[in-house]
Amino acid sequence: MKQAMKQIIEDNKFVELTYRIVDQKTGDVLTAVEFPLGYVHGRNEVLSPRVMDELEGKLAGDAISVPIDCTDLYGCRDESLVITDLIENVPEEYREVGTRIVMENDKGQTKSFLVTRMDDRMLTIDGNHPLCGRKVVFELEILSVRDATDEEIIAGGKVERGPDLGGLPTRPI
């Protein structure tokens, strides 16, 4: 049996990785992906183009750090999207920090807001992307790289097998 060559990340390779997003200024971990993210390289832009470019040519076992200025991705912060109101004016189900609220304007356009602050009297929601205005580092660890199957290339990621139960969730027997 001949030794399998290590596969590099390039188009039509199935890649599994985990990543963390760290705030450059504070060192705080803003997001950590605990379950491996699987995708087909060159078919599925699962992360920002800059991160995808940095992954190109890497191997399983590699760890990389990619600094990103989120202003380039999400634009400048717009303080008009930060709204503070008396807590009694806010429905009960939205009175928790981290709750996402989708609002619609009079033209029918929707915008997602996040509850960012709350005290006994006031509640603040923010329509800016949570990473807007921050400089972050994507720290990625590449777990595996292999040839994607034709089905995965079409789907852009892993194709789950299971009985078709008309939309009902499936569970392994």
C-alpha cells in the first residue's frame, strides 16, 4: 500500500476546520466554532474571501491566523441603528441581552437588531453587525482535507444521508 500524499486545500477539496474570532484590541474570544465546519473549497464561500484566500494551499494540521478589519466587511458603525427605549415599551420576549429582533420598515425591508444592553429601566438594540468597527483575528485549525465527491461539489458541502421523511428530522437507528 503506497503512502497517501497530504492533500492541500484547493478548489474541489472537502475541508473541515474549526475557528475562533479574537478581538485584536482586547484579546477576547468573540466567537468559537466547536463543531468542525465542512465545506468544498472554491464552491462555497463559508468565510470571508480574505480567509478563504489564506486557506488556499494549506494542509490538514495547519493552524493559521488571519487579521481582518471588519469595517472592510461590514462598513462603518452607524450609530442611528442603536436604539434605546424604556423597557416597558419592549415586548417581554425581547427582554434578554443577545436576543435577535427582526424589524420591518414601511417599505417592507427587514433589518436584524440585537439586544445589547438592558437594565431595570432601559433596553438598547443595535442594528450594526456585531463585528462592525472591530479589528479581529480569525484563528483557524485545519482538521482534514480530501477530494470532494461529485455530490459534495454540487452541494458545496457534506451531503447527509438519511431516509426522506417528508421534512421530519431523521435520527440514526
